[in-house]
Amino acid sequence: MASFNIVMPKLGESIQEGTITKWFVKEGDTIEEDDMLFEVATDKVDSEIPSPVDGVITKINYPEDSLVAVGEVLAVVSLDGEVDETEQEETDSKDEKEAKTDEAPEKAETIDASVDDSRKLSNRFYSPLVKTIAKEENVSFDELESIEGSGVGGRVQKKDILAYLESRDSSAAQPEAKKESKPAAPAAPAVERKAAPLVSVGANDTVVEMDRIRKLIADHMVMSKQVSPHVTSVVEADVTDLVIWRNKNKTAFQERYGDKITFMPIFTEAVAAALAEFPMVNSSVDGDKIVMKKDINVGIAVAKPDGNLIVPVIKNAEQRNLVGLTKELNRLANAARNNKLDPAEIQGGTFTITNFGSFGNIIGTPIINQPQVAILATGIIEKKPAVLETPSGDVIAIRHKMYLSLSYDHRIIDGALGGAFLRRIADHLEQFDINRAI
């Protein structure tokens, strides 16, 4: 019988797992191509996944609320339109074995806390079986990270860790004299996550549970601060000309193109131009390697109605004009606020902008959106008195000014590069052509 495996899709560049929040089908259902199969949730987006084939659902391997690694088989579809009785018997037998496994002593389900906590600092997924073997064989997290996985996306499988243990045991069996001939290098100090302080709850206090998205965002932010040494630089930009231009042309722009123009497309245009000039900022760190990104894909942080954040991505931003940036930004922002973003629309970002000014803030020190190496925060635009140089002397004038703050990864971006890049963004904004055609 011909069959097709439905696997957990990869819904983001750094996402290794997702939670099945809802199944729209059950075993025995007949489906057609593009019928919705299930809903999956990650820290980036909630997505409804359609079927790529016609057939009959013969097996669903994971129930709702299961956390599943990317590439794992979620369901099996019979392409012949019928359930194979032999396959059903094998499935029932497998279920019985799994039920027996669930009745094993509690020790088999115990996972080493240090391995599990350290995993939050890694982009790799480790199955409970692999982590159990690691605990029983005293395999440290650093050793686990060093094992080359043969599974989907480099995932470490049972055979990989067993092969590593066999190799390690063989090495340990060598004569002591050979070991002493090559003294081992001192191990790097382990990165420890500090335990959170205990919080007392008073009689008049209210305790609110974090929702799933907030928990995942929290873990991602903690990981970013632990992985990247953050540095923040700030400049003040005189944006008087672009404010005058936008105020003068916003009505005509909307009438001609059908979209409102805000300041964000102008900021995005300036950032994309600066990234083209400073390609090191448009990169990622992979161990001791720097991955220079060819495409300039700018993510824009959008606040959702539920209070959480999502970052849709404008692909190839440097290739779009101001009209194209405005239309794409408005489309993505509306989709984000209505939970209508496709998984592809939040993937592949190489740089992020977050607008603190929309909340009336003047300066922000944002956390880098991993695996990127920098993020820009834009503050509120305010009227300020400023000293201007004129041929007849200095004068005080009212100008529109704003703060731009750049957080960057000090592993590869030093102050000179970070400062020059930020200054270049400000230059693009300050030199905006007040006579520019819409």
C-alpha cells in the first residue's frame, strides 16, 4: 500500500520543535489536498498546516498538546484511499509496546536536570531517550553538543550517542602512558543558569500564569542575553525634512497607492541601505564562524492584541522602493495582528527593527533576535530647540528629532563598526530629500 508521511514542518530558522494545539482530522478520515490537518504553535507563530496529498488518515502518532521535534512523523496517509489491515495490526502492536514502556520504573523517565536546562542554550533538540542515555552514562552537555547527529537537521539519534559512547570507552581503555603523552586541554568553564529568586506572594497579590507564547519568548530572550554579549550605542537624528515630507504627502500617497505611509517604511529603507554598506552587521555567528548573509531581510517587531510580539520579515528590503516597502509592511502588520501570517513570512530575518516610539518612549535597549547580531530601536519623534549654523551665525530653531539605539553582538561587532553603522542610518534619515516625488 502506498503511503505518505506527514512530518512536523520547520516553521522558523532557529525553531527545532512545535506544539500540536489542535487536530482537524482523526484516524480513518478521508482528506483531499489542501484540507487542514492540524494547528501547530511555536514561539514565533501559530499555523494551520494543510495536507499536501489526497488519501485516508491511517495513523496519528501524536495527540494534541504534544511537543514534537521538526521532522518527526506526525501522521501517515494512505494514498490508496484505504487502511492496510497489516499496517493497522503493526500499529496496534506498536501501541501495546509503547504502553508497556510507559509502565517502566520511574527512573527510565527521569531526565538529568542539568542536561535539560542546558538545552535551552542550544538550538538542537534532544529526545527524552537520548537525554536518558546521556544521564545514565554521565555524558555532559558539552559532550552532547559535540556529537554529530545523523537525524533530520543534525538531530542526535540513539545510534549516534551509542557510537560516541563506544568511541569514548575505547579511548578510555588506552594505556595510561599514552594518555599522559597528550595532556588534555583544560575544559572551558560551563555556563550556568542562575536560579531565579524565590518570590513571596501576599494575601492581596494576584498570580497570573504566563501563556505558552510568553513562556517561549521569555526563554528566547534569556538565551539571547546568555549567548551574545550585548552592547548598545545611541545617536540623535534630526529628521525634520522627512517629517515635513511625510506630513505634506501622506494624503496624496494614500489616494494614489491605497496605503497609509508611516515613518516605519522610511526607517526600513534607511536600514536596508546601511546594511548593504556594512555587510558584517547582516550576519550570524555559527560557533567560531561568521555567516555573511547575501539577502537583506528586515524583520519588524509587531505587537499583537494579546500583548505578545511577533516579527514578520520583509524579504530583500534593499530591492524595494518606498511604495513597495509601505505596502509590504502594512500587509505583514495586518496579518500579524490577525494571526494570519504564513510560516514563511516570519523566517529568514537578518536584522530587526523595533519601534519604541509607538509607545511614546524616547530610547530603548532591545535584546538581539537570535541568530541575528544586531537590532535597532527607534524612539518617538519630538520637537526640540536646536542650534543651527547659518552664514550669518548660529541660530536656535525648532527641529524634529529622535533617538536611534542599536544593540549588537560584541563577539563580532566592535564599537567602531556598530557606531559607524548606526551613524550611517542617521545620515540616511537626516539627508532625506524633502522634494522627493511620491
